Amino acid sequence: MDAKRRRDFQLEDAKGGKLATGVIYDEGNVQVLWRVDIGYTAEQYSSLNPVLDLMPGIVVLRLQNADS
């Protein structure tokens, strides 16, 4: 069974505060799982670009562990 490879990400402000967390898949699909302004969510996007426009103040995209 082929599983989708995924990488967790975190969006941060200039002071290192967490603004959002989610998952990026190799195909480019993005899932936002938590946002500081609305809490837990299940937003789906076809790419990372609209995610970076979610809220003002995002300066860091931190990629975390990768599942293979």
C-alpha cells in the first residue's frame, strides 16, 4: 500500500510565536490543522501559496518531521 508522504509545518511570526500548523503532502496539497485566530480547523488547499496569505505577520515557514 502506498501511503502519502507528508511533512508537518508551522508558521511563525517575527518573535517566534506560532500562528498556524498543518501538513504538506508531496503532491503539493496542504492541510491547515490549527490557526491562532480560529483554533482547530481542517482547511484544505491545493498549494502552499494561499496558506502564506492566511494572516499578516507570517515570516517563518518551519518544516518539521517527514514521514516516508
